[in-house]
Amino acid sequence: MEVQDGFILGIFNYCDSWCEKCAFTSRCRVFADRAEMEARLDALHAPIVNAPPLPEEAEPEPPAWMRELIEEMNEACKQPMSPMSNEEWERIKPRVPAEHAPVNARAKRYGFDTYRWLSAHQPAGGDGPDDPREVIAWFHFLIGAKVNRSLTVWPDEDDDFKGSDADGSAKVALLGIERSHAAWLALVERGAISPNEADPFIADLVWLGEALERIRPRARAFVRPAFDEPDAVARLLASERP
């Protein structure tokens, strides 16, 4: 686990994006940037956002060579790009291999079927903060997005990164599948839905989990920054105690 300026590097790449439920928001650069952006849009926070930096926080002027490079890049960006040929686009465009298309399609279908069910029933959170519908609602489209990312092939991508990123995305999808499965069972136990009504959703999740485990057998072993590194997190917290 790497830490820079108090932020855990890459922690946001393989999380479930549920910031309200996350214990690491204070360590996440994306969360901090989002909070800063929201503050800039809030007139009440303008005096804080627009306050000049402290002398020790002021960014140093870039060296001359860097300023020249930035100017060259800015000028290059102003030039119109040459149109890409159909052949070139076909060569480099990302795609899900045909043998994995049924998995991708079923994950997408689960998301839309669940959305329709959620739209027709009591809103998530109606039964309090532990309402299983909250979990189902959060993950129903995220599962499809992560499944798609784990299956997508990028022709010009580095092989080592390609495999690692696919495994990390598959792990997030698998965790979402497990939590959603448990949430559907909880709804059945509470009598909020009949077993027959829940069965198709649970069947989709079980099928998707098994298929993804076969396609990405190393996904479970993928180590997500901070989330799967309790010892490293404990050392970080201990190092910051007075």
C-alpha cells in the first residue's frame, strides 16, 4: 500500500464507489477532489475555497523547460486531429470477446430487471438504515459495469495491467454479487418479497458469480489497496498516532 500526501494511491480504482459507507474517504483523492468541487459550487464556502494558500502550501513555479513543454502541448491540442479510419478503429476499439458476451448480457439484464422491480416497490431505505433494498439498489447497475470492465479486451493495452485490472474489476463485481444475493435473501426472510419473486434475481446472481469465477479465477486473490490490506492500514494508523 502506497501513501502520498495522506492519500492511499489507487484506493478508488477497485472500490464500490459507495462513499457514504466507506471508512477510507479521508484517504481517497477522488473523494477529496469531489468535495472540493462541490465546495467551489457552494457560495457559502467561497471565502474558504478562494482563500490564498499558506506560504508553505504554495506551489513552486515550474522550471522553464516544463513551461515550454506545457506551451507546446497546449498548442498541439489546438490542432485538429486527423480522422480515424474505420479499419484503425476496428483494430483498437475495446470489445467483449464473443465467448463472454452471454455473461456481459446477463449482468446488464439483471441491472434492468432489478431497476424495474425497485421502481415498482417501496423506495430503498423505507425500512430504515439496514433496508436490504439499499444494497440491491446500489449494486444493481454497478455489477454490470464491473462485469463489463472485467471482460473487455483492449487490444493495445499492456498485458500485465490488462490482467490485473480485469481481476480487480471482477473482484468488485463478485463482492457486489455476494452482497446483493444476501440482500435478496434478507428481503425474503422479512416477508417483503416472496421466494418465487426473488428466485429469478438470485438465480441471475448465482449464475453470474460462477461464470465470473471461471473466467477470472485469480480475481479473489486480487489485493485492493487498503480494503484487502488490514495490516498495512493498521501500520499507517499507528504511525500517525501522537
